[in-house]
Amino acid sequence: MRREADTPLRRCAECDGYAYGGAPACTVCRDLVDGIVEGEWAAFLRQWDTAAGGGQEGALAERVAAEPDRHDWRLVDAALDRLVCPGCGDRLSRGPAGCAACDRAHRYRYAAIETDRPGVPPGNEQAIRVNVSVVRRPQVTSESEVLVRSLLLPLLPAGFLPTTEEAQRVSALVKKSPPGRRTHLVERAVEALAEDFSRTRRAAPAAGSSPTSPGTPAATRRRSGRGRSR
């Protein structure tokens, strides 16, 4: 269900930004972000020959959530969506800041497995995971961080991973930008990164290298460690 690393960036018909990047405000982009985990869950149900919405699905969700270190992070996030928080009544881990049960589930989800797709820089999958986590639970994160992570998210499934210098440059831009112009300036910075990335990706096949990162291993499997939420 995962997008290939060489899939071109595309625009959202509703918000006109890059697809995924308008979440959580844009409904279409928000559904696309949810689809990152829902696609994996649907494949998981087919593997178990289980119908969505039934009692068996709930039991599977409980099992996956109880042993996150044995499952891909997308499955764990989807499983938590199917469980009700006993404290706030929201989807488990998605409740308001300060909900003890949601905060605990949010920390435990980071014990799950991250597997980089072939052809992407090591750490790309973790970047997708963290940005998705922030965008899907924006109420516990600063507006500035939600803005940056949502705007960068469209580039990650396509195989992009910002360098330390690029990340620091965007972070500095956020800090020094007037609140009224912050969104516009960050959008321009991300557009520049997207254009550079697209040029590099187009040039890579001509040079006989990977479309994203020359010499990248076929796949990288890792766990980010319990409690590593940001």
C-alpha cells in the first residue's frame, strides 16, 4: 500500500498545496494522511481474512496495540485508532494534551518497527512517521511545528529527507518570521526544497544512480525506541 519512492509530487484539488501538506485543516489532505496508516491496516485485515468493523478487528487492534515492538508503526497507529481511550473517550493516543492514557499510548507507539523503503535515505520512514504523528495529533504540538511538519510531509513519501542544514534553515525561518507571514514564507522555503529535490531526482537516472539516494541499502529496519516521540 505504500507509495513508491519515485512517485512525483502532486497538488491537492482542495487546498492547491502539495497533497498531504494541507492537513489537518484541509479535509482531502487529512484523509490522505490517515490513508498512510489505513492502507497498511486494510492489507493486514486481508492477510487475516478479517472483515473491517467486526469483533475480530477489535481483537486484532487490541493485540497489535499491546505489542507494538512486534509490528510496523503504521499498523500500530491504525490499531490505536480503533481503540477508545478510557480517560477521554477519544481514539486512544489522539485525545487532548494531558490525558494520561493517551499520552502513555502515544509514547508506547514509538516502540514499533520502522522499515525504510528501497531507494530512500536511511531515516526516511522515521521522518514520515514523526510528521504523520504530529499532523494527526496537532493539539499537543506548537502551531509552528505543525506547520513545518505538515508542509514537509508531501516530500517524504516521494523519498526526500532534509539534511541537517536544510532542517536548521527552515527552523530558523520559522523563528524569525512575523506570525502573519510565517505560513507564506515556510511554504516558499518548502517549494524551493521540492524543486531542488525534483531536479536531483530527474538527474539521478541519467547519472546511473538511485532516484533518491545513491548507494542506499534495499531496506532499513529499525525501532525508534520507546518514548521517542519527536
